[in-house]
Amino acid sequence: MTNDHLDLQSPDLVAQNIDKIAALFPNCVTEGPDGKVIDFDLLRQELSPHVVEGTKERYRLEWPGKREAIVTANLPTTKTLRPVREDSVDFDNTENLYIEGDNLEVLKLLQESYLGKIKMIYIDPPYNTGKDFVYKDNFSKDTQEELFESGQKDEYNQRLIANPETAGRYHSDWLSMMYPRLKLARNLLTTDGVILISIGEDELGNLKSQLCDIFGEFNYVSSLLWEKGRKNDSRFFSHGHEYILVFAKDKEYLINENIYWREEKPGAREIYNFYLMSKQKHSNDFSQIEKELRAFYKNLPKEHPSKKHSRYSHVDQRGVWRDDNMSLPRGGARYEVIHPVTGKPCAIPPGGWRYASLEIMQEKIDQGFVVFREDHTEPPVRKTYLVRSINENTEEPEIGLQVLGTYFYRSGLQATNELNSIFGRQRVFNNPKDHEILSKLINYCTGRDNEAIILDFFSGSASSAHAVLELNSIDSGNRRFIQVQLPEATDEKSEAFKAGYKNICEIGKERIRRAAKKIKEELQAKQQQQQGKLDFEEDTTVDISKLDFGFRVYRLDSSNMQDVYYRPQDYKQEAMELFADNIKADRTPDDLLAQVMLDWGLSLSLKIEQQQLQGKLLFKVAGNSLFACFDDGIDEAFAKAVAPEHPLRIVFRDKGFSSDTAKVNVKQLLKQLSPETEMKVI
């Protein structure tokens, strides 16, 4: 039936319910003889905090520990993120985040604040080669908590070690480590969001199957092949490459919204700028403009990216174009197109006309997109534009775009050399990712969205943060990064340890600081060189003051609240009186604010201001989105002072009120003076 026909039947409620379940739990949808069906065993597992046994055979990826992995993903956490101002750069104003701690717990904490807000996730997880680090997933605290938090010990007081191939659950342990993290990560993506995962040969097949399980096979986009250089020490073949798996959150949405991923052709923008410059001199004398354009191509240096576009040698009011074939390779339409001079039908291309009907062809002719030959003996050609604008005042010209291929070459040594140079020729990290490649992929896969949030929860040396900073410096963007990294201890024999970097997080944070400094210096030097640019080259000066080079550091820790806060029923009344304050003694107002923001679902990157009001410290988050005061002595006078600003939310310490009566009065006053304010206490 076509779309304009009535269905004339009652709704298929079963199919609708399956679609609703698929939206929430895509891994619970499997194949049956009549199409999509629900895997009720897995659905039961998703809705249960305990392992549910099931034995029914079906088409899916299975491994020992999968059900435990599902339980692990769904278990709540009471942990929090504590701000580390001394390690941060421009803490109160920056929108970038660097989070130290196990990424599974961090992903759980980000579920409300960043649900559906991340445009792109890129991760470079352990490849499970038998030598690289593998996370542990119990997370129960032992008596040496500080060793666990620093990445030196696991929850069983054992040194964190590699996952050797001799282990009985070699692949299963790796899959169980990845599954809950990917499952939680999916929730954070925007509808048009995408995840890219670097992976080696060892777990490529398993990872793709697992992603199909979590995201749905229909959301698979591509497998990129990154050639990094050949090695001669292999027994059979040199595995000088690795892969990047690409999955969309909702590929059908991308298709329905007509979303394409494209990148600007190198050198095309310079041609557009030259066209505008020449058009200003010669107005609509297109023959003169074409003459200058051909001279422009001829005089370009051989290595200039615009040189390869020299076949685009025609110009008109719209822009720069070339002759293009009017036919299809085969199966094109066949109809008569009359030559405007001879009045006879033009020769039909061997493959038939590209346009499906004479009406469409005539529309293209009327719009000036078809060029006839001298007579009817040859078919006309169509104009293919490299750069195009309706007039010189067009704010967003159409610059030639191209689709990326799935294979690319970039030597792995380049990333290592770049990182070493940033750290003064010290080798502080092995096998870092290439930030220039990541910059290109971020720009491409986010549709050049310069407001996108990029998440990397295996951040390593922080290559993806470096990529975001560099990309923003090119187009004045406001992309933001969130980096998450376990503070795994560096080897005491390594150059990193000898240079003073005790864990990977210290390397990552320092890289961001140094990369920011380098980018700023390069921008300043570039601004000074703009006077010497060629006339046709674009002025690429950016306002350095508007770029965000800072980042807030947060560290994963136990809750700010005493245990009695969560389970008061476990304590007798006389024991509860020991907890005069349900907040731990070592926690600061900054700590409390971070946990409140997470609990209220506010982004940790929101601007934070501090103000003294009535002699008390008042935090203001994102204007009036959230006010917080954790000082003692909160009373009616404070409520009257804060009410005129009409905060949407306000939070106090339960112990912070001068009396129980004051607490009631403050609440009533706020209702009266600022009825839209929601008040909470901790």
C-alpha cells in the first residue's frame, strides 16, 4: 500500500509494543520466523537486579558472565564526583571536563546530567592482546581504598594485571568488562549521535557482535581500516592496521532526516574566495573571470590543494563549475530533448538521460543547470559546481564536499612524535592516538556541529581532548570534551614515572594544558602572518579570547553523605543521634554542589558563580538554574534576600537552618515570594 492509502485495519498493538521495548532495550529484540520478537529471558534480566537463568537457544552473542554484566550495568551507585580545583584550568567558566575514576561508575553518574546530550563518543579501549590492562567490575571497597582509587590495586587487594590468553575466560572477561559500559554509553548519545571504537584484530568480531546486541544490527554504519605502517617482525602477515567500528544511535533517524556526513574538499574554499575577488573586479564578465581562474590554477604551487581542482574552469553567476556527464551508466530514461538552436532532438547518451522525466529535465534547463553543445549531434552536459552561492552576500556558500573512504593511512609514529614533542621529547605514553585523525573524524561524524559534546571514557593520553581543542581553533567552534580515565599507576621504571607522572591521569591533564598552550601560541603566530597571505586565501583569524582552553577536573569518590542518609532504617534511634550531621566531615561545599548537580540532572559543565549574600557563600549555577548554600544559620532574612532572584531550584543543608522553625518559615517564604522556586535539603 502507498502512503496515501488508509490502513483500514486496527493497530498492530503487538508490533507497537515491540517497537517501544526495542527503543528502551534494543538488545532484547531478536529474530523469529515472522520477524522481530522479544527475547523475554533477556527482558526479564533487564528488569531484575539478580541473575535470571535462561536456556532457550536463539541468534545472539553469548558468553559466560553476560547476565552478570547486565546486572552490573543496571545496579545504581551512590558514589559521587568531587571537584579538584587545583588541577583544573579556569574551573568556574570552562565547559570541558576531565574525570578521574573507573569509567563504569562515572557513566552511571552521568546518566541523568548527560542523557541524550552527547553527539559523539570515541573510545580506545584495551584490545585484549593478553598484555594490556583490563578493568575489574565488582567495585566493592577494600581496606586499602586509596590504592584502588589510584589504580594500583583492585577490589580484592590484588595488583591490577593483564588478562592473559591462558585465562579460562579470556574473551568472556573482556566482553563482560565492555558490555555494561557500552550499554550505559548508548543512553548518553543524542538521537543523531554516533559511537566510534578503535579495536585490534583480537576482539574485532566479538566487539561488533556486542555492539549489534546493544545498539541493534540495523545501526551499524561502517568499519574503518586505519593503516599505521608495516612491521617485518611478524611470522605470517604484518598486522600494521587497526579498526574503528562506527555505530549510530538511530541510523533510521539519520536517513529520514536526510543527514549526510561530508567533509569540505581541500582547496575548494580558496577557489571560492578567488572567484568572489575576481567577480568583484569584473562583475559579470565571466569570460574574463574564467581567464583569471585558469591563470590562477597555472600559477599555484604544485602541492597547493586547490591545484587538483583545475578541471573546474567554468564560472557563472552561481559559482565555479565543470562539465559533467548527463547520462547514467545504464537504465537511464529515454525521451526527446530539443536543441534550442537547431530545433532537433539531441543525441541521447548511451546510458539514457540522468533525469527521470522530460519535466525534470526541462526544469533543470530553465534553472540554467544544463549546457547545450553547438548543435544537436552531441548530448548536452550538466553543470557540477565545486563552489556555489546565489550572490556575493550569501552567508553560507556551498563549498565542495566529499565523502570519506573507509580506508586511510597515517603512520603511528606521527602521533608518538607529536606527543613526545609536547612533553619536551620525553616518551611519557606508549601508542597514543593521533589527535589529527580524531579531529578529522569528530568534524566529519558530527556533521561539522561546532557545539557538539565529545565523550571519551578510555581517554588515555587525552588525544581526543587535544583533537577538540585543535578543531575549535580552526573554526572558532564551541565543542566540549568529557574525558574519563582510571588513574592507573605508571610503571616505576618508565620515563613517565621518572618525569613525575605517577598515573595516567597526570599525563592526560598535563597534555591538555600543554596542547592548549601550543595551540594558543600557533594562533598568535598565525595572526601575525595573515598580512602575508595570498589575495585569494581566506582570513582564518579566530578570536582566541572566545575559545575554551580550560577544563574542570572531577575525581570519583564515595558519596558525600553518611550511610545513615541512604538507609536510616538500619540504625536505631540512639545510633542515629551520633550522626548530628549526615554529611561526611571531610567534604567541602564544592563537593556537595557537584553531587547536587548530578542528582538534579544538571550538566557539570554549567557556569558556576560564587557570591557572598548575608555573610554566606551562595553558589549560582547557570544563572538562576540552581542556587546552593551549605552554610549554617539559614533563616528568614536569607530567604528574603535570595527570593528576588527567583532561582528555579535552591538547596540547603538540613543542618544549616538556624532552627526547625526557620526551615519551615524559609520554605513558606520562598513559596510566597518566589513560587517557581523548588527547595530541597541534603
